[in-house]
Amino acid sequence: MAQSIAKVRLDTMHFTEANQRIREALEGADVVQVWDAFAQRYLGCGMPSGKRLEIHGVPGNDMACYMDGGQIEVFGDAQDQVANTMNEGDIVIHGRVGDAAGYGMRGGRILVRDGCGWRVGIHMKQYQDHFPKIVVGGDAGSFLGEYMAGGVIVLLGKPGPYMASGMHGGVIYLRFPPEAADLPSGVVVKELNDQDLVVLGGLLDQYNQAFEAELDRPIDVSCAGFVKLVPESSRPYAHMYAH
């Protein structure tokens, strides 16, 4: 059965009205094409499975916050706090993403063609079959993976300062191995094992498919040259507390 499609044009519409228009359109359609997005906040907030937004323009802060299974594709850059506390869903961004993408993210996937701002993946976590994943195609700002408790971050560019500060779970895959002096205490660099090759290779293949027409060449899915960053233990900072 063909998907039903609706179109909503935002221009300079206030974000409250913009979200109301989009929710109304989603009630009668599977896919809503959003045109001329101009920094309206909360687009796709709480969107459930079976619904999809195709956003042309620049969505504002907290796009896909609390999203619970929907799909969003952004044909341009995105601003801050994308997928704030997202439970499940799929996000593809054909550009750059701002600060704190994936803040408290509990599941789902974000693919970013280009780079990202500060504190991406902060407080990411995982539980049972909820396993969040972020792939960033360019360089990252400071504090990538700060306080990370679970999930996967893949960085194809170079990290900024203070990467993985306070990290106590999950894994960060890096295309460019960091210098020892750039690593915080409590985290270590390791070579990939067979399971890593499956997870990372699959995510790189998904990245290639999402941005196939925009890449000079596909990323090598053999994972050659990649390393992983993991916490030394589940409580790497226990010595800092009395109990």
C-alpha cells in the first residue's frame, strides 16, 4: 500500500502553530513533507512508529525530543539537542548537527553526514533491547560522549577536547586514534574485536547508504584503522566517592 503524503510550509510561523499544523497533518498521512523550516523548535517531538517527517530547511532546537519510533530526514543542517531523550526512532541529517545531539538518548539511531557541536551523546544510555547509536561524518566539538553510560558513537572525523569525560559505559569508535595526552582518566583505547567489526561495519554501511549520492567515496566498511574508546570499568571514578 502506498504511503499517504501531506505537505506543510512553515516559513516564519511560530513554533507552536508549526507543531500543531504538523501534528494535524500526521493524523491523516504517513509522511509529512515540511518545507521552509526556519528554526521552529520541537518538530517531531514524541512522534510514534509508522510516521515520517521530511524536513527541508533548518529545524530548531529539540527536534525529535522524546520521539518513540518515528523517522525524520533533514535535508540541511539541524540545531541543538536533536533527539533529546529519544526512546526509539531513526534520524538522518544531510548536513551538520549542533550541540548536545542525543542528550539522554535511550534508543534509536542518528546519522549525521557532516560534523557536530559540543557534548554530543552526553548521558546516552542503554537498557535491554534499547541501544542508541550515533554516527557523525565530520569533526566533533568538545566533550563528545560526556558521561556516556551506554550505546555507540562513531566519529569519522577528529574529536575536540575533553572527549569521553566521565564516560562509564558504551563505546566510541574513532577513525583517527587519539593521542594519549588527550584522553581523560578512566577510559582506555583498545583494538576492535569480532563483535566490534560487526557493529561498526554495519553502521558504516548504513552511513554509506544514507549519503550515497553526497559522498566522494564510501567509507571503508572493513573498519580498517578504527579503534574503540571504552571505560576502564563500570565504575571508573569510584575512588572519588566515600561509598
